[in-house]
Amino acid sequence: MKQKNADGGRKPDLSRHINLRARPVARILAAVAVAVVVAVGGAVFASPARSQSILRDTETEFFFRDLALPVYEAAGVDTERLRLFVDAEPSINAFVTASHIIVLSAGLVQRAADPSDLLGVIAHETGHIAAGHHLATAEAALYAERQFLLSAALGVVLAGAIGNPTALGAAGAAGTEISQKGLLAHSRAHEQAADQAAVNYLAAAERSPVGILRVMRYLEEQENLSIEVNPYLRTHPISSERVSFLEGALERSAYADVAPSAEEMETLRRIKAKLAAYLDPDDFHRRYPAADVSVAARYGRAVANWREGKLRECVALLRELIAEEPDNPYFHEFLGQVLFTAGRAEESAASYREAVRLLPDAPLLRLGWAAALLEQRSPRADKVALRQLSLVNDARESPGVALRLTNIAETRQGSTGRATLALAELRLIEGRLGEAAVLAQRALRELSEQEQASRLRAMDLLAVIGDQTDENDDENDESPPLR
Ligand SMILES: [Zn+2]
């Protein structure tokens, strides 16, 4: 199903709707709750490098997705479920959750010699998915999933919409650790099977297995030196047999010398610079000296300047980059973010609007636009914001902050029932089932007969909450309050 977009008549493909009725409960919650986001404003988040939180960033996620798509197709796994995220973990790590979400660490991205390394790791994780390894011990997988969702619920937007800094404080204090013990450790047999599968998928995608070999060699060295135990090694045991298998595969591969495209190389350069700058501005300046005037370095420098509160320098750099690449949605997106934090809501909305025009298929960009519109506090802007938020909420990886903003916008419009419904959904995502049930029931009383779609949604929520409550009664009470 496609929805007509209010701005400029484009039809964004935000068609991966959450169909509450059609899915088993565990998957619903995963679908609703994955990467629920508390957005971050500038300096509020003091040291994200140490926390293992999901960083939401459209440019990074689209890049991963483009890399993964041929591998997913080769593996015969459902590309509709394809979701990949980056987290703030500084060491090399990658894992797959029970609902097929692949997470790559910022450390892995930073260390990637070229996109083949990421592609190789994605292919390996896809091997685990295709073989059903993540389902091998369902209980462990479910536990890992819950830990992941909690972590994702507290994730941060790298260059997206801004939430409420007070709320962020509460969420940040609660911690965003993905519990390592919750992650499913794969057996050596599973690892070999996943490597074998990865090699097959890469061949089908006509890509070189050099990347996965490079990553494995590096990890094997680390293991031998035992400088520190890498988190990846705890869940994916490395052995010399695995490395020699991959060496043989590279020798036999018809695509051993196929290099990533120039565009892929450049995108990775930019993402690396952006991540480095976001996670550690000081370190970024050391690694990207001022003499480096490549696009990637200036892009990263703009992010570092923003983190350091140097907004004038940051905006000047971004305007320069936009002049060079006016059709790059991510430059507009980031400028929108920066202007928003500077309290320049109207200019921010204009930047986000341009980003959305250039890339209609990206919920986080719409979320940023909606946030900037709501900040203008005019009924007209609120209406446009609500249209954007409805598209975001229908997207599968909708962040929780979109529901918060929907609650605010609907309240301002006087749509009490829909405001309450948004809050009920938010509480469900947070795992606060009791409150969610009370709110969903209240929404049903408040919604008029004409608001049929919302009424159905409220009833679906109640059904999901009922099932969840049966499954576990009191495990979800520790999620932090968002307001
Ligand atoms: Zn593995």
C-alpha cells in the first residue's frame, strides 16, 4: 500500500507497514520496537563511544542495505525484513538478532579497509540467518532480542530529529548496554557453516570474499595476541581452519579481484569520517588534519564542529558542501539538524524539506522535518508535521520519538483520542505494558466512530498487550520513563 504524500505530490515508498494483525506477537514487537529512538541534541550525550547504543543514520543504513541486498537475494532470505544498523561499539563486532536485524559496530566500520569487509561480515551474518542458527536456542534468542530492543529503544539519531533533552537525560542514565551474555554464542560448526554460506552468497553476488578473509585474519591476530577479548570473538569463535578455508575460497573465487565501485568507496569514506567525528571529535581532528579538504574530511569536520558547539564553522562547511552537491540529501539533513539545535526552526524545516524531497523513502528525514515544523508552533505547520509523522509511524523502523511528536501534534490539534493512542503505542514499545493497556482503552473511549482506522489500531494494541502480558508479567518494568 502506498500513501499519497502531501508535499509536492510525490509518493514515497513507505509501504512496509506494520500489520499488527498479520504477525505473531514476538515479531510485531520487534517490528514496532526496533530502533525506537530517543534523539540526541548536541552535547547532551556526553560519551557515546563507551555506550553500546544503536546509532540511527539514514546514510549509513542505506549504504549497508545496498551492500546487503544482493547477498540477501542469493541467500533466499526475505529482503523485506532486511534491516541493518550501526552501533557505537568501538571494537569490531557484528551480530544478528532473532528478528533478522544485523548490527555492525562503529569499530568494524572504522577498521574496514574498503566496503568488501562490511559486505563479507554481512554475508557471514546472513549465513547464520539462512541456516536458522539464531533460532537454535529460542530462549537465548528471545533474551538477546529483548536486550537488543531495550538498547535500540535508547538509540540515538546521528543526524536526525531532536527529541526532548530532558527525556534523553532519563534514557541515557538508564544505560544502553547490549548485554553480551544475552547474545547468542555460535558454535564452531555454526561458524564454519556461516563462512561457507557467505562464500557462496558472495560468489552469487559476483563479489570478492577478500573482505571477510581480511576481517577474520585481523581478529585471529587479535586472538593470538590476546590483547583484549574482542566481543565478536565471544559470539563468533575464530579458528585457523576458518581462516585457511577463506584463503582457499579467495584463491578459487572467480571474483577475487572484483573491487568495490568508486561510489561505494566514497560513501564509506564519508560514513567513516562522520562516525569518527560523532564518536570522538578530538580523535577525528587528529586523524583528519585541517589540510585534508576532501569531501569526507569536511563532512566529518562539520559533524565534529557541531559536537564541539562551533555552529558557525559547521554551518559554513555544510553550505559549502551543499553548493558542491546540491542534490545530496544527507547534507541538507545534517544542516536541518544543526539549525534545529541552534533554535532556527524555520530554516531547519526548509533544509529537512529539501532532504525529504531528494530522498522521500527515508523515515528519519521526515521525522526531522516534522520536529522542525512542530517547533514553529503554528497550526498550519502542525498539520504538515502530522502528515509526515503518519508516514514515519507507518514505516517499519519507525523510531519511538515519532510517537511522542505525534502525541504532541494531535493534542495541539484537539484530537484527544489519537493523541492518547500514540502514547499507548509508545508505552508498548517501552515495554510498559500496564500503562499501554490503560491508554489504549482510554483511546478507544475517546476516539469517535469516524476514526475507524485508529480504533482498529487501538484494539490491535490491546490484543498484543494481552499476549505479551501472558508471556511475561513483570520483566518489562525496568524501562526508563520517556517523559
Ligand atoms: Zn558467526
